[in-house]
Amino acid sequence: MSYGNRYKFYQSKAWQDTRRTIWLRQNLLCNRCKRPVYVNGISEYLPKEKRLVGIVHHKEYLNENNISNQYVTLGVDNLEGLCIDCHNKEHDQQTGVLRNNYMFDEEGNLVQKREGYSSH
């Protein structure tokens, strides 16, 4: 999916509202490992460094063919809040996308791993 379409979607009010709903339903806990997560704009009361970063994951991955389908993009049955470790594991296991020097950042973008980053 193109960066422009991805950026536009993730900046939309509909996505921001849905993202907030997912995290509040999960009490700011990763849906898989149940560890607490830091979510920008929601968990400001706890220092960012005290929690793992949280990312709302699309179970059916977004692409050019389904980006306009609100059941895929915004449907709560297709979304789960994951800590960054579980999100990276999901993409590594499901797609083989991740390699030793890549990870997903706080915005869900594939980026090179930062110096000193640990997935544990």
C-alpha cells in the first residue's frame, strides 16, 4: 500500500477514534501477552519508558484493494491492540517480512532497528 494512502488513513479521525476504542476496551493491555502498553494520547499519565509501545493491528492486513472497506479498516472484529513485541512477532511469523535489522515502529511503519533496541 502506498505511503500516501497509509498516512491519510492513519491520520483520519475515524482511525484515531477506533484506535482509542480498541485500547480502552483492552484496558491498555496487549491482547496477546497482557503486558501494559503506552499509547500516545491515551496513557499520558504513565511515563512512556515504563510501558511497551502499543500498536493496533489489522488481522486482515491493509492493502490497496481493501483500504476503502470500513469493515477491514475500522471493524473492531478485525483489530486488536498489541505491544510492539507481539506486533513484530506477528508480522515476522505471518509474512516473513522482518529480518534481523528491521522492525515496526510506533506508527506501524517498517523501519530499520534502532541501536540498542531489544524485542524483550
